[in-house]
Amino acid sequence: MKEDILMEEFYTKEEQEEIQLQLNELINACPKCLAEINKKLIIKAFKLADRAHKGIRRKSGEPYIFHPLAVAHIVAEEIGLGTKGVVAALLHDVVEDTDYTVEDISTMFGPKIASIVDGLTKLEVFFDNTESKQAENFRKLLLSMVEDVRVILIKLADRLHNMRTLDSMPENKRLKIAGETLYIYAPLAHRLGLYAIKTELEDLSLKYEHPNVYEEISKKIVESSLRQLSRINEFSAPINEKLKEAGYEFEIKGRPKSIYSIWNKMQKKDLPFEEIYDVLAIRIVFKPLPGMSEKTQCWTIYSMITDIYKPKPDRLRDWISVPKANGYEALHATFMSSYGNWVEVQIRSERMDEIAEKGFAAHWKYKENSDQESEIDNWLKRIRELLENPDDDSLEFLDDFKLNLFASEIVVFTPKGDKIIMPNGATALDMAFEIHTDLGYRCIGAKVNYKLVPLSYKLKSGDQVEILTSKKQIPKWEWFDFVTTAKAKSRIKQAFRKERKIFINKGEKILEKHLTEKKLSINSKILRKLQTHYNAKNKDELYFKIGKGLIDLKDASKVLSDKPYNKWVRYWKLSFGFGNKSDEKPKVDKKKPLLLTDDKEQFNYTVANCCHPIPGDDVIAYQDDDDKLILHNRNCKVAIKLMSSHGDRIIPAQWESQKILSYIAVIKITGIDSLGIVSKLTKVISDDQNVNMRSIHIESHDGIFEGVIHLYIHHTKDLNNLILKLMKIKGIHTVTRQERQNEKRH
């Protein structure tokens, strides 16, 4: 490109060459951008971005312009957007980080591109302590997404590049961004059908949250890959012959499991790496033959494979007849190989494969000639409905949205045979609200497969559901106890909004009167204490519960006078003590890891009840409203949520030598019941000088026993050593550590 488009005084010669190279590659990566008018628009956007970010460098030291160029490249090549998407990607940080306004963008590039850039610009408003700026910004992003889905696609590209370059950030920022990515953005990429991006986001999140685990699994994958490749080739050879004989053009390739998915299955199923990774998987992508539908040809190929290998009947997944909500189509089957291993096989056409890899953008490419609404269109409608209620609490909205957006799906049917996709765990009442709000309000029950069931009945895939209604039925607060979808929750709240406001005002007056009698006044500190004690999510819920009579303030004085304390156990006495408490707020440098020691003068943290981390575990600290530090395991569900919604309160932490304080750990044991098995277990534990037993519970049935043992532990090394010793006892089958994941809100 001959024309001078760079602000050369800000770059070295090498940087100028690299920027020019990346710009040329960007234009070539987008087929629609090769037209002269589109090429000029991209160069114009690049010049503005370059001018806006002049002199600015990223934490890594490279010029900032590399970031929008990289995001635009992901948008063009990995997602498949056209010229407007590429231009918006180049400009995505201009309004947020510089003096340019949305109006400036609109004047230069038109209202559509300006609207996308505006959707990508974070809010700059004040939030009180009960709200999350991250959650509110995500809500704004979704509002823009339902108007133009390119907003969220560019945001995912932005997040992917940030994750790829996260090494240069301090650890507390890395944890915040990785937690937020795992909680929201990776599942969102999955929902939009961007499988490759979803996988990379998950792997990169694991890399920064559990670096040792990531490195260990990566190393094992490399070591096992040659053996895997030879087995895949051996399995594929006869299938190759069959498909060639049938005249197909096709590609067969191994489908490698991601590092995160392997780790996730290891955690959930409590299996070693070898047993997870040993499950082979291949993908067959074929070019359809003329004169026959893709669906028929998928089943034909499946039939050919059954002539060679025996299928596993309960592992057949038909995503062709009923595509996933993100547009994904494929036929999944599992076959027994000649060497005794199960092999997963995915069968897709080229069109299906492109949609699976590029998701929404590819979906629209193939939809151009069809007026039929897809599940993605229906999903966007549901998101729009959820966002219609501006009064909802941001964090509560984020919870409901994530629950419904990322849950696995079930397919149910109306009496007329219409298909409805619901999140797993949805009830009959959820389905009533999904069909129509008035149907939900008047619902009194349902008939599932012609049998009468209550409103709370949990639906299963394949159920035929008839909603029963009555004109006398009115919404009830008890419905909140079992509805699961965000739409149902939102509609029930709407029905009670007027009544709720009356109770909130009444509750505020009652609390104000009560505090006045105690010579106190309402302030944020008092509200936080009361919210925590009465398990209220925010002050409105606290006032509502008081006004409705669900909270009696007779013990409020005690709650307000109680001082928080820290608790620990000294193992040689098995006694409880209380740490010295200072009224001063702990001063913590969030950029440096918090050192967790035995020194009780510095013992200013508590252990989370949801995951009970012990020394040696990978942990983070969360600083709550009272500046108390609460330790969580990094893979704890509550911790991941906190990192995504309150990332600025997350502090990296690491254990130092722990010799005095001991922590509670729980192990679960299974095995063959035999005489004296309990005495053998207790002897091994009592002989261990580094472990003490708190309690043991054993149950036996049909010759098999299960036991749960609570222990006092100083370090995970001691626990792992004990597990190895217990596994050597004859008759013991499994010994596993239990992570007590009770979802608790902080």
C-alpha cells in the first residue's frame, strides 16, 4: 500500500512494518473488504484509530493500535463478519479511551457503525456498594446485542485478544479477567455457536487461574498424542474406504479434547487424566452428494459405520432433526473400536461444520435464502424480553441470565406437537410463562404425557405438556421457590411490583422508627449488617421483608452490636479460639499476593464455607463490604462468580508454611465391606502425626460401604499422603476429597 497511513513519529521502523503487514492481512482476510469502496472504509477507520490512540502503549510495551488490529482480524477471519463488523472492531475503543464521541463516529461512518461502537463502550456512572459496575456494563452490552448481534461478536473477539495477551497484566487483574471470562464470555461464545473461541477462552482462563494444572495437562496431552494419532488412523481406515466407495468427498480428523474440558471432567467424575483422555473422538465432514438431503446423507454415513463397528445405543445424539439453540447441527454416535475403546464420531456436512465453527455469522450466511426463524432468533427475542424490566437488580439479572443462557437444554412438546426448547431443570410453570405471560399467571397445573402434575413438576426432554389454567388463579410469591427461568421470575416480579413498592416503603419507615428509638440512623454500614444477617440481596429486599412481616427486628440491636471475628483451630487441643480484632481496615496491596501465615497477629482472613480451602490449595481472597478477607478455592463456583462481578475486590493469595493452624477437610471412602474395615481406617488415620480425625460416618449396604470422614489438616500434602495410605488398605475402592460447594452469596 503506497499511501502514507501511519503516524510514523510514534513507531519504530520494525513496528511500522508490522502494523502495515497486519493491516494488509486484515483486508485480505475479509473477502467483502477486497472491493475498493470497502477497502477505503477500513483504511479510514484504521487512520482514525491510529490517530485516536497515538502515543499510547499497552502493558506489554507494544503500540496500542496492535490491539484493535488484532480484534478486527479475529472478527474477519475467525468469526466471519463483513466490512461494517471489521470497521467497528477497529474503532471499538475509540470512544471509551479518547476524546472522540459516538456522534463523531456517526458523522464519519454512519449511524449503524456508531451504534455498534456505542454498544461496546463501557458505562461511566456511579454505583453504590450493593451494585456491580461489571454486571451493569454487561447488561448494557446485551441491550445493544439484541439490536445488532455484531456488538457481542466483536466483544468476544476483544476478550479473546485480551486473554491471549494477559501475561503482561498484574496477577489480580489476570484473576479478575479470567474469572469474568469463564463465568460469562466463554459460555456466551458457546451459545452463539463459536466453538473454537469458546474452547480457547476456557483454556486460557484455566492457564491463568490454575497455571500448574494447565502445564501438567498440556504436557500429558503432548506425551499421549502419538498413541492417540495411531489409534485414530487405525479406526478411520475402513471408514475411509467405505465413504470413497460411496463417492463422497470428505475429511476425517481427530477431535482433540480441550485442556479445560479434560480438567473439568477430571474434577466432576474424579478420574485420572488417562481415563478421560483415552476416550477418542473423530469428526467426519462431507460434501453432500446432489439429489439427497444433508440429513439423509448423515444417517447414510452412520449406517455405513455400523457395518464396520458396533454402536453404543444410549450414546446416539441427533442434533440434525432437533438442532441446538445456537444453530448447531450434527449427528453424534459412539462406536466400539477393534482395540476395545469407545470412539465418539461426529458426522457433519460442510455447511454444518462452518456453522459449528463460526456460529452466528455463518448461520446468517446460510439463512439469507430462508424466511424460517431459527432457535437463535427465538433466543434473541427471549433476551429482549428479559431486558424489558429496567428495575431488576444488576447482579440478580446476571445470575438469572447466566442460569438460563448456559444451562443444558431439553426439548418438550405442546399437545399439537410444537417443539419448545427449555433450560434443563425448567418446571411446568416455567413452560407456561415461556408460551405466554397470561398463561403463566393463570396456570394451576399441567398434564405431562397425559398425567396430572403440579406447577413445580420438573420437565424432561421429550415430555408432551398441556398447561391447565383457571380464570380465578392469581400469581403467588411461593412460585419463586421453584421457577427457574429468568422470564418466569421477571413476570412474577412484574405482577407484584406495585404491592412490593408499598411494602418497601412500609419496611423503610419501620426500620427508621426502630433505629431512631435506639438513637441510630440508617446508613450503608447498618444496612450491610442487616442484609447479611437476614439474608437479603439488597436494601429493597430487606425493606420488603420488614414491611411484609417476614423479618422481626427484635434481635436487630444484637446484630448491630456484634463484632465480626475470626475463628481457627489449634490442632493439639482441638479447641476454638478467637483472633485479635482491630477496628482498623486491613491494608492490602491488591497487586501482590496475600501471604497466608500462622501468625495470629496477621490472621485477618476467614475460610469460605462453600469450598473450605486448605493450605496447599490454589486460592484467592475476596474483600467484602466490611473489608474482611474471605478465602476461596480458585475453582469454586462462588469464587468464579465473584471474580466476574466484583473483580476489583479479588486479591491473589498464597500459603506459607502452616504448622500451627489446622483446617477442616472432608474425604469420602468407598469399598468392599469386611470385618474390621473401620478399625483399619481409624488406625491409619490415628498413626498419622500430621492429621487428626474430627468425625467418621460409615454406612454399609449389600456388601458395599460408603464413609465420610472429617479431618483436621495443615496442608494438602498431608491430605494427599493420607489418601495414598488409605488406598493401600485391602478392600478400599476409592478415596476422594470432597469440596463442599454450598452456594453462598457474599
